[in-house]
Amino acid sequence: MQVEQLWVADRGYQGLAKLQVHGCTPYKKSKRRKLSKQERQYNQQLAQVRITVEHTIRKLKVFRILSERYRNRSRRFGLRFNLIAGLLNDELTHPI
């Protein structure tokens, strides 16, 4: 069974929708046309989803596994990353 993934990105990845069926990027306004009310609401809802992802990436960087060069054995990188991700997932599902 294949699980479908939703790709959420910012305005810098406008071409993502052409490459991925489930790619979500915000609408851009042009010089000639302003965004409609529905487009602005969509952008706001997408930003609410993206902010949780950005905060999770920030929490991973606190552990310095993503923010600096990994200087330990490369074969243990996946194990350590998964352990840290598991801790963060547990924190998200069981807040104090």
C-alpha cells in the first residue's frame, strides 16, 4: 500500500505543483491582479500548516544535528536522527 504525501512549500517552489500531484504552494499576486479573498484564505491556512513544520525543524536544529556538520560515524547518523525525531514526536503528541 502506497501512502500519498502532501508537499507543502513556500512561494519559492511555485513549480512544485507541476512536478508533484500533491504539491501545495501559496498563490502569488501579480502586478496586474490582486489575490481574491479565497486565495488569501487559502494562503493563510497553508501558512498555519507550514509554521508547525518550520517550528519542528527549528527544534531539530536545537539538537545541532541539522545545524552543524555531523562529526561522528556516518552510519549512526540515521539512528541518532530517528531518536531525536522520536523524542520530538512524543513531545508533540504528549504536551506537558
